[in-house]
Amino acid sequence: MNPAPLLTKSELRRSLLQTRQALSAQEWREKSDRLVSHLQILPLFTQARSILAYFSFRQEPDLSSLFTNGKQWGFPRIIGKSLSWHQWQPGELLQTGAYRIPQPPPDAPILNPSEVDLILVPAVAGDAFGYRLGYGGGYYDRMLSSFRVRSAIAIVFDFGYFDQLPIDDWDRPLDGVCTENGYYGKKIS
């Protein structure tokens, strides 16, 4: 775990995105594979029947090897300033959406986030209290504030896991953070 950063959210986001973009393809693949191996044995994951996830973008941890295990999967479509969640299974068509992120087609069945067992939340950073630093668009913050979510885990590489992140009033803690070095349940302050 890294000590608390002495940077603003936007400075930290910029620095960590540069670090992530500098990973070689081999480092990125190895870190992603190790992270997935931790998720695969986590009870929050193994017991979940329905999971909301993401397709890797800009060298986010790649979770695609998880998407073949017979669970019900949902992925986001950006609709205005919100996320709409749609079912998707391996082999089904994807479209290129906002920010050039792959997404299910608009006619794919919709999933309500409050009715799924687990949400795997992409993040730039996460901390020991379950807070995450996203990309600054607020899409996940709005979703997490709008729905009662059963379980949610921030997904980050270990260089983005900190003792404590700077937070704002709208930030919501998740159940924990998963990195290539393991799963860290949130501390209670």
C-alpha cells in the first residue's frame, strides 16, 4: 500500500494515468492476469450470479478472462450523463460507444444495478477505506448514489492503491479494492 498522496485529485489522476499508460503490454497483461486470479477466488465473486463489469479502456486492468464462466454479465452504455446497464455474454456483438469504449447494443436487455450481486468498478486509484478515484466524469458516483448496491469493488493496479485518498462529499466507499496483489476489504473509520 502506498502512503496517502499529497496531490489534488486531478494531479493524482494525471500522474497515475501516465504510470498506467507507461506499462509495457507484457506488464499490463501479467498484472491483469494476477488481478483476475484474486477476483476468481473471492467469495463476493464466486457467490455472485449477476455482475456488472467494464471492458478495459486505456490500459485499465483487463477482466475479459472472467467473462466466460456462466454468470449473468452487464456492461455500461453512456446515456447523457448516466450509465445504462445492459446484459452481454461472450460472443454477442459489441458497439463502439462514447470515449471509444466497447459496449452492448442499445437493444440488449437492461439490468438494474440494485438487482445485481456485484459491481466491478473501474478506477484510477482506490484506498483502504474503499474510496475510489475515477476519471472525473462522475458516472459511477451518480450510479452508486442512485441505487442500493449489494457489493461493489474498485479495480486498480497496486501502484494506485493508497492508505487514504482525498475525498469529496459525493464520494461513496465501496466494499473494497482488488489489485494484482490481492483483495483489500475496506477499513471502517
